[in-house]
Amino acid sequence: MRFTRENRAEVRDIVRDVVMEILDAYLDRIAEKVMEKIKTNIEENMKQDEDSLKKLENKMDLLEQSNKSRNLIIFGFLESQGETVEKKIISMCSDENINMNNEGIFSSYRVGRVRNGNRDGLILVKFSSEKQRECLMLHKKRFVNTKVTVGEDITKKRNDIFK
């Protein structure tokens, strides 16, 4: 059988089509493997990033909590005009026979929302030492019959865990 120009062109077209199909299938397999590897790498990187983020969040929580280690929150003091928060705390302690003086309190101030011109009654107290803080924590049961509650100043993360 002799090949004519038409036969040659037809054979060439068939060969070209077959080669293109094989090439397309080969490229599709390569692209699929590359995409799988990229997806695997992205998933591994995301897992590592999530682990790193968790570690950083935990470290940040530890730092925040260590900054709050000398703090207490006192609930139940209604706000009054011209009040000195520090004097209220010292007076409260002396009423319950707890030894507390100005030097034991580093700073104290009201926190919380203002409602009807008054705050919620939350007072943040930063003590000069952890020993002073622990003194009040050890005797906080003495305030059971009063409207006053003494609690630890903890981070939001720890507060969410305790809820």
C-alpha cells in the first residue's frame, strides 16, 4: 500500500491526536501529583502554625497571669461621691481584724461599667507584695456575712475555663 499525501496528512493528524491525548493524560497526572504535594505541605504548615499559635497563646496567658499575681478583685462596694478606694479597703480589712495598711496596697481603682452614674462595685487592688495579697485571700471567708466578695484577678482565658 502506498501512502498518498492525503494518507500521510491523515496519519500525521492521527499521530498528533494520539500524542496530544497521551501528553494531556501525562500532564494531568503530573498536575494531580503536584497538587496533592502542595495540599499536603499546606496542611502540614497549617498544623505547625496552629501549634505555634497555641504555644504563643499559652505563653501570653502565663505572662498576663504573672502580671496579675499581686492583684485581687473586690466585689460589692457601691461607689460613693468623694470616696478613696484605698481607704475603703483598709477600713473593710480593719472591720474584720485583718492587718492591712497603705504600704500594703500599691494601687487600687474601680473597674467595670458605669450604670446610673455608678460603677458595678468592682475594685482592682494591686498589692505591694504577694504576701499582702495572700493575707487577704486567707481571710476572705470573714466577709461571708457582708456584701463584699474577694476574688482572684485572672485572665479571660482562665476565667472562661472556670465557668
